[in-house]
Amino acid sequence: MADPQNNAGHDTDPIIRVRGLVKKFGKHTVHDGVDLDVRRGEIIGIVGGSGTGKSVLLHQIVGLLKPDAGRIEVFGQSVRDTSDDEYRALRRRWGVMFQDGALFSSLSVRQNVEAPMREQLDLPEDLRRTLAGIKVRMVGLQDSAQDKYPSDLSGGMRKRAGFARAIALDPEIVFLDEPTAGLDPIGAAAFDTLIGRLQAALGLTVFMVTHDLDSLHAICDRIAVLAEKKVLAVGTMADMLEVDHPWVREYFHGPRARAALAGGDKNEVR
């Protein structure tokens, strides 16, 4: 197993700590003793085969699903054992981008970005509109996109709008669920570049569920592999290439992996 303490030059004090996590759906056990540390300032990619519970892990960390056993700490505070007020305070410190942006269809892009501000902050309307506009521009959308509705946007634009909403409250952590899924290679590469640049500019910690080998190679500092109901390996791309496990070997040494590894150095995207 790759060294789980490989910190790729980042803060060694975990900003997210998962210990002994167990999650069941009826008689089906998805996670059985998941352990994972995420360090401040890194981009970590979460990978695994279908049904390994990558998104389920994300949903448990942000409190949308309750684990059956184990402990999750974010910023040193238990997510599971908190009061409603404590959880709301924690939630203000992270942002989430779900698959395809998960925008409110009846709201414009600007209104979608404003939604967390309305919920969490007491701001005058003009300031809220101004801040939303800034976030929209930060993710590479034109001002003209602000008054459009999700149905008027391309898939890539919806994802960017979802990203703008995820950073609306200036979070310390951003959770991204399959951010490049459904994008063509050019659009996916552009979104990888956006993630890397905003992470560097805003000092974000990025927890990214993905199956995209190009993304793993281009922007991830470390990779965590979910397999056999646990985190099987954690480390850099170089570490993953040394893991002797059938699924990991096939995933990181197959034809698609060779194409991704031929694409260049991670730092080029940042």
C-alpha cells in the first residue's frame, strides 16, 4: 500500500480526518472501516470502481448521509456529533459542487450563486448581487450568463456555474463530485485548469471524486483508491503505479492511463 502519510509538501495536520467509517444500505455494506486524512491545501482525487461508494463518502463527510459507525472530523470537529448551530457554522467553511452542477432550474445563474449567501449571510441585495457577479467571473463565465437559466447553458457552463455557487461563501474546502464527467476532452482540460488556478489563488483544499485519469495526472497532489470497502491506497501518481492490486494495476497501467501519463507534468496546468 502506498504511504498514507505522503503529504506532497502540504500541511501535515489533516483538515479532514475519517476513521473506521462504516456505511450500509440495507444488507449491502458499502464502506467497512474507511480511514482517510486530507491535508490542508492539497487537491486529492478519490477513485474506485463502480459501487465502491466514492460519492457516498463525500456525502457522509459533508453531513448529507449518516454513517453507521466511525468518526468524521472536519477542521478538528466531529461532523456527526454536532448541534445544528455547530453544523451550520461548519458548513459555511466548505462548498460542494455536485454532478452536472445540480443547479436550481427555476433560478438564474446569479440567483443560484446567491442562494448560499441568502441562506448563510445577512447581506444587502446590491452587495449580494455584486459578490455573485464576481464569483461568476472567477469561474470563467461572461457577465451575460448571470441572467440565464440552467436550461439555457451548455454542460460545461452549468458545471462552471455550480463551481461559482460552491465558492460563493469563500470556503476553505471545496468538494467536487465528478467535475469533468460528460465534458469533451477540451472542456475537461479547461475545467482542470480552472480547478488548479482557483485552488492556488484561493488557498483551497479540494476533495475531488473523479474517474478521469487526465484530471488525476493534471491537478491532483494525491490520490485515494476505494476498493474492497476501504481506502486501499493513498499517495501520488507515482505511488499508484507501484501498487500491486489487480484493480489498481489495471486502472493505472491500462491504455487510458498510458495516454494520460504521456500528457505532461501536473504543474503545467496550475
